Amino acid sequence: FEESIIPLLSYMDIPYVIVNPYVGYFDDVKKSTRIKLWVALEGSKSVVTIGDKVKNIMEHDDTLEESINFILDRSDVMLCVCGPKKSGHIHRVYDKLFERDKVIILNYDGSPDE
């Protein structure tokens, strides 16, 4: 959950849909993030949950992959907003997005000015 993008989308009046990979996916978000998640959920056009609660890491990975494909198959273009640190998972998602030639990447440094 990229919490800093929601205010930007709201400010620009850009509608968005939240795709929840599986039941329980957001259960472990930090308390400080939970309120931002609720604001994002309330502001979204809709929320789509792809799968049931996962039993293991394999199901987690499969459902995450299914969610990414769900988004790509239904989107004309995708905007990815990310900070300077990217996980291996994010790099795999980028590779898949570039294959479909329908992605805009916005890199930013979310650290406060000193």
C-alpha cells in the first residue's frame, strides 16, 4: 500500500480502484498506516478482492500474481509510484508492466526536506 499516492490522486480528481489480493492481505499494516488505508478505501471507486485467505507463501505469491494480471488485463494504462527503495517483487512487476507497454513510472524520493 503506497499511502502517499492517495492524496495526489484525490487532489487531481483521478478515480482509482483498490485491488486486494486476498482476504487478510492488509491485516498486518502498521497502526499509523491503518487510518490512511481506510481513507484510501473510502475514496476509491470500488474495492476488488481476488482470493480467499491464503494458507502459505506459495498461495500468497500466486494470488499476488493473479491480482497483478487482473489489474493489467483491465487497465488502459497503469501509473506506478515508488520511492528510491524497490524490492525484488517490485522489479518483477515492472518487468511484467514493460512487457505490456502500458505503464508510467513515477519515481520520487519521499524523504522530507532537510
